[in-house]
Amino acid sequence: MGDVTKDDVQRAVQDGLRDLKDNLQRIRDNVQKIEQRTNDLDNSQQEIQRIRFDTADMKLRVQNIERGILQITQYLQAKNDVTGDQAGDGGWKS
């Protein structure tokens, strides 16, 4: 092994610092990617919650419509029973 000069030490230190700087930049880039993915995940979860809410709202609306149709059907059936729908026309006169 030869004599180590001051220039050799400075070069080795500079190379080491450059490697550290490169590694630090890669870490920063990876952290930024993770933060972006986390934000994307948060946005996706918010969208899923909104869809769940919208689905629940639509389900309630459909149930209300079904309830209204059932009430109309019951009303028409009761009307047929009262009017004696012998003609099978739902009590409607033409």
C-alpha cells in the first residue's frame, strides 16, 4: 500500500460526500413519492366514502318509491274491492 496524500484523502472525502448527497436526494425523492401515494390513497378513501353515502341515499330513495308504489297498489286494490271490479278493468269506466 502506497503513501496516502492529502489529495487522496480530500478526493475520498468528496466522493463520500457526493455519495451521501446522492443517497439523501434518493431518500427525499422516495419520501415525496410516498407522500403522493398517501395523498392519492386519502383521496380514494374519501371518494369511496362519498360513493357509500350516495349509495345509501339512493337505497333510501328506492325504498321510499317502493313504499309509495305499495301504497298506490293497496289503494287501487281497496278501490277495486269497494267498486266490485267484475269487469277486470280496475274499476275504470271507459
